[in-house]
Amino acid sequence: MSATHRFAPSPSAARRGTLLALGAALMAGLLPAASQAQAAWPSKPIRWIVAYPAGGGSDFLARQLAPQLGRQLGQTLVIENRPGAAGIIGTDAAAKSAADGYTIATGDNGAMVFNSAMYKKLPYAPSDLAPVGFMARFPLILVVNPAAGFSSGAQWLAEVKKNPGKYSYASPGVGSPHHLAMELVKERSSSFIVHVPYRGTAFSTQDLIAGVVPMGILDTAAGLPHIRSGKLKALAVLSPRRIATLPEVPTMQELGLKGVDVAAWQGLFVPKGTPEPIVQRLTAEMHKAISTPEVRAKLEDFGLEVAPSDAASLARFIEQEQRSWHALIRERKLSAD
């Protein structure tokens, strides 16, 4: 048998070869189209999901950043508030959206760290969202109603330790950074203060001002206007150092509570599977927008610590947060179920 006949393909092999050739041709035709689609992005408005009500810190940051980011991308960014269930409703909606670059979402400690330990079942997993980059931290403040009778942070600490269960505190909701921050304060101070959860920052702030609840944890975006107006009084910050917007207010560490370093942080995310070129461009444009002098000045005036990062850095940060906070949640037997 000649060499030519020996290596002649069988009919079935020939058919497979034809199919492979057709598949390669098809992919060759599709790849340029996909590349062109990514190159043309964005060609329509982009939806920005905020999983909390209007008026809170997450909403504030998105609304300050969206106009500048939209100008850079040449498209309108539409803020869509999807509040409810400790951020679960909005975060789940973002996770289940098409991974085409036309849905972005704010993710925070609650959605990306606390919820997976606070709830036995979640409709989404944090890994269903891909990080774009860290945006900013909101320092947290212990505030009281001026009529509550607390003259200083030191006097407040002595009073709550001496009277377990006498006082209550407001937070924007179960599993919020504000809730977990106060739980950490309670653990470090061996005190017991009753938790009164609300359906968002606007509602908890309203009752703090009215004196319905004597104390609470607020982020700087929500708290500073009312502290400056005298409607609320700041007793301590939960940062490792005093913050520039409230230089006269001591840290919890200065009050004798070690290891209280909590902030309500915000990152930008997209549905898992969003094309990498789009993610990379979003990271670059977010950095540029949040570093624009006018935007940065407005954010810092409300006490935010602007700290943009890349996707990999945000992913590592979330892993660290999950390790430390899940341990505290288990230790204190906290649950939202």
C-alpha cells in the first residue's frame, strides 16, 4: 500500500475535518464582531444599581461620581436604587444582570462581606459580582441626640458599661456596616446596648434627630450635615486616627477601646463574566472620575476617604474582610435569619 493511501483520511475523519474547518471559519467571523462590540462600548446608557435607599452614603457617592464618569464614557449613567433586605435585593439584581458592561453596581461591607455570614441562604454569592475597583471609605461616627445627656465619649462609655440594656442604638439595618461596627464596640467594651434596626440611613437619622433613639452609628456623608447644624452630637469616630472633618472628636482607641477600626467602604462591581477590556476601562475611568478635583473635593467635604484601587486589590481586600468579620459574627452569634 502506498504512503498516499496509507494516510488518506476515512470518510468520517473527512467529515470531522470539514466541521472543524467550518467551526474555525465561524469563530473567525464572530471574534471580530465581538471585538468591535467591545470597542464600541458603551453605545447606550449604563445602569448603576445602588442596593440602598436614596439619601444614604452609597447613594451619595454614586450620585456624585455618576455625572463625571458619564461624561468620560460619553453616555448617561442612570442611578437605580433597589433597596431592601440589607442590600440583598439590589445586589442580587446586579448579579443576575447581563454581563455586557451596561450594568454596574455599588458593593459594600454588607453585600460583599457580612451577608454571607449573617444569612443561611443568599440568592447570590459575592463571587457572582466581579470587582472593578475600590472607590472610597466612609468613616463611621458614634452620634447622640444632644438631649440624651452624654457630655463626652468617655462619659458615654462609662454610662453604657454601668447600665447594660438601659440604652438603645439606631442603625440603618441588620447586617449594615453601622450595625457590625457597634457590635464590635460592644465586644471591645463588654457592654450591652439594644439594637434598633431601620430600613435605611434616612430613617435611622430621622429618629436620632427626633430623640426616639438616643444614639447611633452614622457614616460621615449622612452624619456631618446634622453634626454641623447641631442636631446631633459626635462623641467618637471608629477610625484608627481622628478624621480631618471632625478633628476635635476622639477615636474609640483614645477612649480605651483597642482594635476598633471600621469604615463603611464602597467598591464598584459588574456581573461576573463582563468582558475584561470593559472591566479594565471601567477601572481606569473610575480612577480618573473620582480623582477629578471637583469630585474629590465634594467627597472629602463630606468626610469620605477617597482611595481608588484596581480589581485585584479589591478582591484581596474582600478576602481579608471576610476572614476577620466572619469570625466576629460567629463569636457573637449574630444572624439576620
